[in-house]
Amino acid sequence: MRKVGNKGNRKNHAPSKKYEKYKIEGGKVKKGRFCPRCGPGVFLGNHEDRVVCGKCGYVEVK
């Protein structure tokens, strides 16, 4: 029988801490930007020269 995957070599990663990246004020979410393709709930990553969605790959160059 053939083994699928490599379960013994998993690495531990730090949690994303999404709760630090937004605030809820008056029942609305306050955050920089959401992805225009994916909609609310998917944040855009803010880099030095671009803004990127990690889910769909949407990119805006600053």
C-alpha cells in the first residue's frame, strides 16, 4: 500500500491574529480594505508597493 502525504513533517505556524487587524465600531467593521472580488471578510494584504488578496490573487499596484 502506498502512503499519501507526509504527515510526519508538519511545521507549526503562528496564528494570523486577524482580530488585531480590524475594529468593530457601531456594528460595522473598520478596516483598511476588503477584496473587491471576494467581498467583505477577506482582507487585502498591504505591502510596500502593492495591495494583494491572499485568497484569489487580486493585485493593485500603488
